[in-house]
Amino acid sequence: MSTLIQLATPPPASCCWIVQCGTGTNSTCRICSSNTASGNYSTVFGKSNTASGTITFVGGGCCNLAQGYSSTIGGGICNNVCNVISGCLALGAVVVGGVGNNTSCGTWSLASCAFTAAPAIVNAGQFSFIGGGFQNQATGTYSTVGGGIINRATGSISTIGGGCNNFASNSFATIGGGCTNTASGLYATVSGGQSNTASALYSSISGGSSNTSSGARSTIGGGQSNTASSYASTVSGGNSNTASANRSTVSGGYFNTASSYASTVSGGLSNTASGLRSTISGGQKNLAQAFGGFIGGGNCNNACNVTSGCLAFGAVVVGGVGNNTTGGTWSLASCCFTVAPTICNAGQYSFVGGGFQNIATGSTSSISGGFNNIASSTCAFIGSGKSNTSAGASSAIVAGQSNTASGNYSFVGGGFGNSSTGYISSIQGGQSNISSNCWATISGGYRNTSNGFLSTISGGCKNLVSGIAGFIGGGNCNNICNTNGCLAYGAVVVGGVGNNTTGGTWSLATCSFTVAPTICNTWAFSSIGGGFQNMVTSQGGTVSGGYCNTSGFLAIVGGGFNNTSTGNHSNISGGCRNTNSAQFSTIGGGTRNSITQSYGTITGGSFNTVTASGGTASGYYNTSSGYYATAMGRKNIASGCESTVSGYCNVASANCSSVWGGKFNTASGTYSAIVGGRCNSTNSLYATMIVGANITANRNCTTFVNNLSIMNIPTSSAGLPSKAIWSNAGVLTIVP
């Protein structure tokens, strides 16, 4: 059993002892070193150290002071473990080494390795720990400073690993290292870096410079001058980024802001996600204010609504420049707006894929790309192109420039300056076409207008359809119009120039009308195949082609020039300047033929005329003026009913009379006939017949001849019928 001996006086200088009893009960100190062990059970080594607290220990060093109960200083210079109120309040505090720990101020001289002006002692926290360094302070209970310079751990169970001028001021706050960092929030953490501040509950900064994590559970990964100021907000890195709303995130970049709940900016420059759950992936100066809005990248794109972000819910801009903006001045040299554009409201669930200053303001509207396109109605779509406007509900423009689809469900495939304004109207392409009525369609061409219900123009130039279900296949300046679209229902012009128009001046040099023609009314179910300025003046008429032909009710003109078939069900197959004004009549061709009564027929020739029902004519300058009369040859007249004439300048003027040839003959008796010859006349006698020349009949039922030769006459009456003629030895005899 050891015996402790307390010396009454210190041993002499020549003594070889190492330790001596201190002034405290059972205390011990290094001899001849100006140490003081005044605390009970205290131990001091080193030089000029003081252990004034109960069960304190100073292991070495110089000018150290351990006043706290059960406190420890391992060594170093001017370290302190004290509490000015009571050593119990510094219970268990430890300083392993270093200089001036748990002190502040004073003047430290590197030359003399000593304080030339004494520092002020700082209260150490219970169970605090300082591993070393210079003037570090661990004033909070269970606080820890691993080392470094002028670090302060003032919060309970706060920790500073090292670094310079770091400050952990709240319970469980942690600073790993770095310089001038502050962890002032409960459970706050700063891993390193410079001038970072984590000031809220569970806030965290991994590194970087001048970052501030001031929202509860907010996080900053690194970078410079970043701010995470709201609950669970995150800034992963970058420079001058701000996540200022609950659960907002900025992953990186420069001057980005996520200012609404769960908003995200992944990177880029000067982007702002201010809408609830909005996202910006990158780019520059983009703004997502829409609830759930998304911007992938690009420059100065916007997903916003000035009234409420809810009105732009789910709006998307993938990329491009200045989308959902208008105006401003864009500089190609600097790749930026030198004059800021005006922000436009984005529609709910709208989509812009890219391009320049495209605007999707309609709900669920879409623009894939292009330049200055506008989709302003519900479900409107633009694929690409320039300055297109899709303004009707569910309207669509695929491509092209300056096109407009303003009718609901309207469509423009492409081209330039086309306008589809009718319900479910359609323009596939071309230039300056207008489709302005329900289900109206234009396939292409230039300056065509389809404004009739269910109307169609396949192509061509300056064609117009205003009739219901009208169709123009192509050509130039063709028209299907009437004062009421129903009156032109189902009319067709396949092609040609100026059909259903009249007048104007056509230039072959420019292939256009230099003086506009006058539009004529088109009638239902009419049809023109092609040609020039053909027209139909009544329902169901048809002109297949030709030049300046006219057709009436259910009438047909096959072709030719200046033919007019206006009689119901009349027909002119071709020719020139023929006129058919009677129903069910037909002109096969020729020139200047005319039918004025029904069921007439002129097969061809010129200057023929049928003026009675059922008449027929052909040849030259013939006239059929009797019912069902037939005139053939040249300059003949068939004026009797069912009369027939041919030859030259003959006349069949009586009913059922006939002239079969010859010249200057006249059959004026009923059932009379002239077989041929010249200058004969039946003289209005019944059933007479003339064969010969210069004969004038003088009795009914008689045949007149100039001369009669009977060849191969029978020489016997045997077998001959009654009234037959036979030669009886050279004498003509009639069988009784």
C-alpha cells in the first residue's frame, strides 16, 4: 500500500524529484516549472500550467488552465478548460493541445510564440472537446472542435472538425472544416468550404463558398453564393442559385431560382421555376411559373400565366428561344434579346418542342417547332414552319408559313398564307388558299377559295366554290357559285379556265385575266369537265369541255366552241356556235346548227335548223320545221309532219311527203314523193310520185315520169296477180 506524503515546503533546487504535491488535496505537479495544482486530485505537468479544478489534468505545455471539474488539457499553450461561474459547468471538458483554445482576442506573436496581449478566457462546455489548433472554442455541452483556427462550437453536442473561423452554434450542429462557416440550426451541417451558413433544422451544406442553407432540412451540395431557404429545399451546386420554396431543388448552374413548392431547376443560367412542381432542366433565362410546368432548356422560354400558374398547369417547353413570348429584339451576334420580349400566357397542358418565339396559349395545344407560330385554342397543333396560327379547337397546321387554321377541327398541311376557317375544313398545301365553310377542302394551288359547305378544290389558281358539296379539280378562275349555296349543290368543274364566268380579258402571255371576268350563277348537280369559260345555267347541266359553251337543265355539251344547249335534257356533242334550246333534242356537231323544239336531232353539218318536235336535220342550211320531219343534204326544207327531204334546195311541205334527192323539187301533197330529178312538184296532190325532171303532178295517187322503160316484162299472165302488167305480143295488158 502506497503512502502519499505531503511536503510542507518545496524541495530545494538541487533535489532530483520530478513531481511534488500541489496545494489541492492529493494534487500533483511538476517540480520547478511554475505549475499550480490547486484543485483536489489535480495533476499538472509542463510549465506555468494551472489545474485548479477538482480531478483536473494538465499533461504538458505552457500557461494552460484547467478549472473545470474532471477537465483535461493535454498540452499546448494558453489553453483553457474553465467556467467563470463554476467548474462544474465545464465538467469533463478536454483540450488535447494547440494554442489559446477556449480563449478569444489577445495578440499572438509568431516571433516569440506567445501572446503579447493576454486573450480572454471563454467558458468551456461540459464534456466539450478540442483536439488542438488556435483559439478554438468548445462552449456547448458535449461540443467538439477537432482543430483549426478560431473555430467555435457553442451548441450542445455541436462539432467542428477543423478549419478556420467556423461557428457551430446550435445543438447537434456540425462543421467538418473550411473557413468562416456557420452551422446555426439544430442538427445543421456544414461539411466544408468557406463562408457557408446552415441556419435551420437539419440544414446541410457539403462545401463551396458563401452558401446559405436556411430552410429546415434544406441542403446545399456546394458551389458559391447559393441559397436553400425553405423546408427540404436543395441546391446541389453552381453559383448564386436559390431554392426558396418547400422541397424545391436547384441542381447547379448560375443565378437559377426554384421558388415554388417542389419546383426544380437542374442547371443553366438565370432560370426561374416559380410554379408549383415546375421544372427547368437547363438553358438560360427560362421561366416556369405554371403549376407542373416544364422547360427542358433553351433561352428565354416561358411556361406561365399572369393570372395564375394553375391556368397554365402542365405546360411544357422542351427548348428553343423565346417560346411563349412575343416582340423584343433578338441579336444573332450576342445570341440574346437586347430588348426583352413580352411574356404570353401558356395554355394548360400546352406543349412547345422548340424553335423561336412559338406561342401555345390554348389548353392542350402543341407546337413541335418552327418560328413565330401560335396555337391559341384547345388541342390546337402546329408541327413547324413560320408565322402559322392554329386558332380553332383541335385545329392543326403541319408546316409552311403564314397559314391559319381557325375553324374547329380545321387542317392546313403546309404552304404559304393559307386560311382554313371552317368547321373541319382542310387545306393540304399551296398558297393563299381559303377554306371557310364546314367540311370545305382545298388540296393545293394558289388563291383558291372553298367557302361552300362540303365544297372541294383539288388545285389550280383563283378557283372559287361557294356551292354546297361543289367540286373544282383544278384550272384557273373556275367558279361554282350562286346567291344561295343550295342552288349550286353538288356542282362540278374538273378543270379549265374561267368556267362559270363570262367576259373579262384573258392574256395568253401571262396566262391570267388582266380584266376580271364576271361570275355566273352555277346550278345544282351541274358539271363542267374543262375548257374555257364554259357555263351551266340550270340544274344537272353538263359541259365536258371546249370554249364558251353553255348548258341548261340536264343538258349536255360535249365540247366545241360557243355551243349553247339550254333545253331540258338537250345535247350538243361538239362543233361550233350550235344552239339547242329544246328538250330531249340532240346536235351531234357541226357549226351554227339550231334546234328550237323538243326531241329534235341534228347529226352534223352547218346552219341546219330544227323548229318542230321530233325533227331531224343534217348537212348544210337545211330546215326541219315539220313534226318528226327529216332534212338532209343542202338548203332543203322539210316542213310537213314526218316529211323527209335530201338533195339541194328541195322542199317537203306536206305531211309524210318525201324528196329523196335532186334539185329544186317540191313535195307539197300528203304522202307524195319525189324520188329525184329537178324542178318537180307534186302540186299539193295526194299520194303522187314523181320520177324525172320538170314534172308537175295533176292528179292524186299517180306516179309521174318523163319516160318509162319496162325491162324484162313477163310475156304471159300465168302466175301473175291481179292488176299485174304483162306483154301480150307487144301490147301491155293488165291482169284482170
